[in-house]
Amino acid sequence: MEFFSILYRGAEKTLSFLFPRRCLICGRDGKDLCLACIETLPETYGLHSGYIHSAFSYNDKKVRKLIRFFKYRKRKEVGEILAKMAFNAFSEDFAEAMLFKGSVAIVPISMPKRRVYVRGYNHAEIIAGVFSKHSGLPVVQALKRTRSGKPQAHISSREERKENARGIFSVPDARKKEIAGKTIFIVDDIVTTGSTIEDASRALKEAGAQNILAFTLAATPR
Ligand SMILES: [Zn+2]
């Protein structure tokens, strides 16, 4: 394992020397996403539905491309840039929460271990980390997967997605005291039907969460 990881890191260095990073949108050398292109991204927008807030529309071509790089091609930096933009879009909610630091916690949607291994990281955790860095609010890994469920992106029917997401999360006893009586900010990358977030919300409420808001980078239209 170790050996391969060293080999991989070596290869990655060589590759970035031979193929320097280019902006994923315009192709200019330098960063994953250049400043000029950041400025061409659509305005972040507010609400998705009820307690779920999303920064971007997944319908936007550029946004979709960037999120795919973040999700499926291990471009963490892209996710961090989008997360910072999303944080700015949600600044009102976070500013209010920062006044009550002890009673608000950020909880990323957890991913099955196998999938974290394949994808390289849990995207929700990266986003949660950025929100925490800028707000000072703690991240609590409170959601345990009781079963893995299929990736929601692989299921087309809304009813099936709902069924697939039912009862997938629970809060371990050891985490309950960090949840009980608090306002919880659930964090995920994309919201589609909202059924994953709904199930997370159910588990957190059962663990005593008082108030729940959810924040995602993007929303797909229902
Ligand atoms: Zn660019």
C-alpha cells in the first residue's frame, strides 16, 4: 500500500511537471480555476426548498463541470473554491450562527467508506471544512451510515431515491451530546430530491437536534 502510494505521489509530481495545471474552464496555465473564470460563474443564489439552501444551480454548465471534477476526478481545490463562494452566499445564516457558537454544529453527510476510498475524499467533509474554517463553527461527524444505499446519482426515479435513502443514517451514542439541543447545519455537495438530507435530518432530530438547516453547493431542479 505504502509503496504504491509513494509511487503514485511520484507519478503525480512528474505529471504536474509535464502537464502543468490548467484552468478547467478556459485552459490557461496556473490553477484549477483562474480568477477570470471565477468571475464568469453565475451569481450564487439562495434557496432551494424549505430548510435546504443551495449556492449554485447544477443546471449551469460551468458549475456542473467544476462539480464533476471535484466529485469524480479528485480536484479538491475546485471544491474548496466553490465552497468558499457558497459560504459567501450563505453569509447571513453563518453570521447569525457565529453569534451562538456553542450551540451550532456543522455536520457533513457521510459517505460509505468504500466510496470515500474510490473518490479520494468525502466531498461533504471538504465543504464542511471550508465552512468551519471561515465561521469557526465546529464540524461534528455525527452521521453514521447504517447501510450504504446506492449512489443517489445512479437512480432516476424520485420514488426510488426516496426509498433508497430511508433509514440510512443514525447518530452514534457517543456523538449525541454534541448534537442534542443544538442547531445543526447539514452540509452536502448536491441536493436533488432532498431525500438524503431528509433522512440525515430525521436521524439528527432523533438524536435531539433542535433546529436543522442544510447547505449544499448546488441544487438540481426537482
Ligand atoms: Zn480560466
